[in-house]
Amino acid sequence: MATIRDIFGVLRSKTRREILRLLLKREMHISGIARELGISVPQASKHCSVLEEKGLVERRTFGRTSVFRAKPEKIYELLEYFAEEVSVEVPPGTNVLDALKQVANVQVERVGARGFVVSIDGEEGYYIYEVNGRLPDVPMHEFTLREDVTVELKKIVNVPKKRMRIRVKKENMPESMLRSQDSHSP
């Protein structure tokens, strides 16, 4: 298993960082990687093997052809190393949202009865929470603390996983609906 030190050593190479950047966007054949970066196929292959050895990419083989893809979960695991850890003591019956209000640089806003984390250390965004590694099925203001737990706040990163073009058939659609849709089109 690769250590954080190993992974940072691997990522010291600009070429390997560029390969990883490419593979985070899409799967690629080794020759495509080489062409995209302007390096030889043997060089690309060597760099991909190092990334594969450290678990940052994986290879899928089809006959004599290999396709590489990034393993983003390994990168996320690496980023967890930098998460700040704090400790808060609360009385039994406190909800997670009220406990978070005691943590410096965690900004909480209420919308109606619900509360949301909207910023951590000045970094605005959408945040979810996990308790002891699991996503609760209730909002933060409803999760009541009765025992010691570990709460992790995770920022939802706006990274497209799938892009869909949805086309609506125009046949048999009344003329009034067609005009209405045209006025709302981007």
C-alpha cells in the first residue's frame, strides 16, 4: 500500500501530474496519452506504470491493448490527510448543527426549520455530513447526539460525472407549447 509520502513523490513529476489530469477527464490508451502530452509511448507507459503501482490509475486490458483511467477515490483519500481535526464537547441531546456552531470558521445558516453549513474556513459551498463514516438519513438539525461520534463535513465538489443532452420530441406537440419552450431555451 502506497504511503502519502510515496504518492507525493510520484506526483513530483509534472508529466505524471499531467497524465493524471488527463485520465481524470476520460479513459485513454497509452498512445493517446503520449500524443496528448507530446512524449514517446515508452515514456508514457513508464509514467503510467508508476502511477498504477501507487494506485492512482488502473489499467483495463482488451486483448493486447490497455486503457488507463484515474482512480479519483485514491486522490480523495490523499486529500483527507489535510482535513483539520477539532474536538467539541456538548451535552447529551445536542443536535449536530448546534455542535457545529461551536467550531470556529464553520458558518451555519438556517432556512426555515432546517440548518445548513454554508462555509468552512471562508470556503463557501455545499456541504454534507457523515457520522462515524455513514450518511445519516436525517438533516443535521435532527440528528441528536447521545454518545461520542466522529462527524465529517464534506464539501460537494461540482465535478460533472455524467453529461446528458436530453432532446424532447417536437412531433405531436401543440404549437403553443413549442412557442413557450423556445422562449426558455438557452
